Amino acid sequence: MKEKGKETTVSCVECRAEHPLEEFYSQRQAITDVESGVTEIGLLCPDCGRWVHAFYQTPHTKRLAASITRAKYLMNKNRTERSLKAYRRAVQKYQEAFDELQARLRIKVGMVSPTETLGRMVVDIPKVDD
Ligand SMILES: [Zn+2]
């Protein structure tokens, strides 16, 4: 992934086609393992349809992500040192949990195509802003 000014482009591991991240995003799919509650977010190449792993999330990391949104709102509203610290804390907590989860699961699945290694349900998820 590389930055081109404001636009981030992603090149496909399969066909090498480059597309703005936005385009991959519109093709994204989530695969949820019902048993563990782990959702894998992946992007599909607009050219060849190759699945590209993006990241994992769990109800826990989703909650932490939501707490960032709340903290950000309060920070913008109150503009105090305290709300700024609370926001930074929320971001840090999320990043730690997120990194830990990615590291743990990528080792577990050996980073081979997760669609083949784990029996999961493919669901379409709505696009979210962050
Ligand atoms: Zn491709």
C-alpha cells in the first residue's frame, strides 16, 4: 500500500493491477466465524476478484473502535486537556488490542487464504466511515 498525495492505492497480489483503496473497499467482504465471533475483513480486486486479507475484528475491537468515536466527539465538543487525553487513551487501547488480535490470528491461520482454512460464512457488510 502506498500514499499518492491523499489517495491511497493498493496493488493486487495476483494480477498486479493498481486501484484506489476506495475501489477495493467498495468490494469488501466480511467473513465471520460464528463460533469465535472473529470477523475477517477482506478486499476483492476489481479486476480479477482475488481476495486480499485486510484485517480481523472481534466484538471487543469493535467496541474499542466505537469508544474512539465517542471520545473524539467529546474532545471536539469540550476542547479540554482531559478530553484530549481520554481520546488518546481510547486510540491507544484500540491499537493495542487490534495489533494483538492481528498478530495472534495471523499466526494461527499461517496467513494462507483464510477462506479455505476456516469454515465461515461470507456476508456483505455496509461501508463504514472512520
Ligand atoms: Zn487482481
